[in-house]
Amino acid sequence: MRAIVFDQPGDESVLRVATVEPPVMAPHALRIRVQATAVNRADLLQRQGLYPPPPGVSPLLGLECAGEVVEVGREVTGWQVGARAMALLSGGGYAEQVVVDAGAVMPVPSAISDEEAGAIPETFITAFLNIFLLGKPPDKGRVLVHGGGSGVGTAATSLCKEAGLTVLVTAGSDEKCARCLQHGADVAINYHTEEFAPRVLAATQGKGVDVILDCVGGRYLGANVKCLTMGGALIVIGLTGGTRGELDLATLLRRRLRLEGSTLRARSAVEKAAIVNSFIERFGEALKSGRVRPVVDRILPLAQAAEGHRVLKASEHFGKVVLRVN
Ligand SMILES: NC(=O)c1ccc[n+]([C@@H]2O[C@H](COP(=O)([O-])OP(=O)(O)OC[C@H]3O[C@@H](n4cnc5c(N)ncnc54)[C@H](OP(=O)(O)O)[C@@H]3O)[C@@H](O)[C@H]2O)c1
């Protein structure tokens, strides 16, 4: 099968199309003929040699895909050959076929195209897990999402608005802030020109937010804690702003705050299946009706994966960069 490979870690120019062996089938898995996959920030890190795949996982890039089921493992029930499917992957999406544990696969609603579906699993499940399962915002609560224009950030905004929450986001330009507002965010803060903590407190009448979805880490720790309301949760999912920061534990105690770090990729198949199930229970109807769908910035052919990586590196995108495979 055709896939994107790289021989040595490096910049996006190391990516090339090659012919590789298709993945080996397993009894609890589905084989999917991939129609679309999407670029995630983690792919750039993996390509640079900074985020190796977990043991036993495909060395190919690609954390999500959508396509058609072409083979059903003998222990799998509820799936038929020919069904449209989208899957959360630990790797291997930049290829014509994947084999994935059936628990990580979701049906694609007819309102959603293959290209949109290929951009759903990694970002929507990340946003769902971290905001809803870990952050646990109250009804009508307030959520701050850093990187509101990212794949994860646009998914987070969609899910939070669908759930009736107030969403505040940060983004790196006035243009991206305007797009975040169009996409449903209630407040958008340009992190290059404004300090976000005073804006968050002003916009919430000094109360702060219930949950922060943070992809920045160390550099934002102090300001994030300032933004949290009593009982609030800071969920750290990325460390673009470094791994260290200073935390005033007295504030943590006084306001009974929670601080949690989380990764999705390295979780067990059982954990992923449980998360995927709760996602479908909570938002399956909204996906089916097309009320919730990903923001697709652009669609490139698989062979232009390097261009997709360049776009993410330069932060030229709003939402997802999709790769069309077949
Ligand atoms: N832990 C997990 O399980 C998990 C899973 C998936 C993703 N992630 C993380 O989630 C983040 C988003 O992933 P993605 O694939 O959606 O990436 P992406 O589309 O490439 O977005 C990266 C985002 O980071 C934003 N950003 C960079 N510096 C910032 C700062 N100082 N303040 C606020 N925002 C800042 C950028 O904002 P501008 O473009 O507006 O400057 C951009 O929107 C990444 O950090 C990724 O590693 C974690």
C-alpha cells in the first residue's frame, strides 16, 4: 500500500511517499481503507524524532482516519464490510489502510463527509476527554481554551457550545480571534497583544472559569491559576510553553483547584474504547444531525503531507488540515 514515510527525523522535507506492507489483521480489529486522515501537532513532533510511537504501534504517522471497513476481525460484532468508519489511531493514518481495535472506531454519520470525518477522532476525543470527562464543567459553566484556532481548539469550542457552556479562547492574531468568534467562541483574546488573565476575569465579572484546556504549560501556569474559579480545573495537554512554572499552592488549597495532565495516545485499548463510547453517548446525536462538525481549513492530497506539516508549523491554519488518501 501507499504511505508517507521518513527515513531520518527532520523537517517536513523528510516526508516521502513509499510502498509499504499493509498492516496485519487482528481478531479484535477492523481493517479500514482510508479515504482521509488529518495532520495533528503531534505528527510534527514524531517526524522530528521527539514523540516516538508507543511500543507495538505502527511507525507511520497519523492519529486519525476515516474510510470504509474492508475486513472485520473474527471477535468483532456490530460492524459490516462496507460501513463508513472513523477511527482514533495510535499511528498509521498516513496510509491507504489501517488496522485498528474496533473499540476505537465510530460510524460516520451521513451528514459528515469522509474528509470531515478524517478530522474528527483525535481532536474531538481529545477535547471531550479533557474538558468533559476530566475537567467536568458544571451546567452553563465557563471554559477557557488556549489555541482556539487549533484543531483541538475548534473542536473544543464546538462541543462546549453544543453543551451550553460559555467559551473563552486565546489565539495568535486578530484574524484568528475573529474566526474563533464566528465559530462560536464568546470571547477571543489575542495572546500576542493582550494578557489573557485580566481579560478572562473582566469577561467573567471577576469569577473566572471552571475549566481550562491548556496546550501551553509552564509559561501559562501562574496566569492560568489566576483565571480559575472556586473548584476549577486546569487540564494540561501540551507543553509548547515549557515544562516548568511556579504554582502558589495556597491558591490551590483556598480555591480547591484541580491540576491534571493528560495524554490520549498512550492509553490502553480498553480506556480508549470507554472514552469513545462516552463521546458517542454524549455527542453522537449532535454529530448525526451535523450540528457538530470539524472546521476543515484545507484538503491536500496525501502526497502533499509535507505541505500540511509546513502549514501547521507556520500556524497558517484555522481548524484542521486534512489529507485525502484514496
Ligand atoms: N495530551 C493530549 O492527549 C493531546 C492530544 C491532542 C493534541 N494535544 C495538544 O493540543 C495542542 C493542539 O493540537 P492540534 O493538533 O490541534 O495543533 P495545532 O492545530 O497545530 O495548534 C497548535 C495551537 O497552539 C496555539 N498556541 C501556540 N502558542 C500559544 C500560546 N502561547 N498561547 C495560546 N495558544 C498558543 C496556536 O495558536 P495560534 O495559531 O493562534 O498562534 C495553535 O492554535 C497541541 O499542543 C497538541 O500537542 C494534546
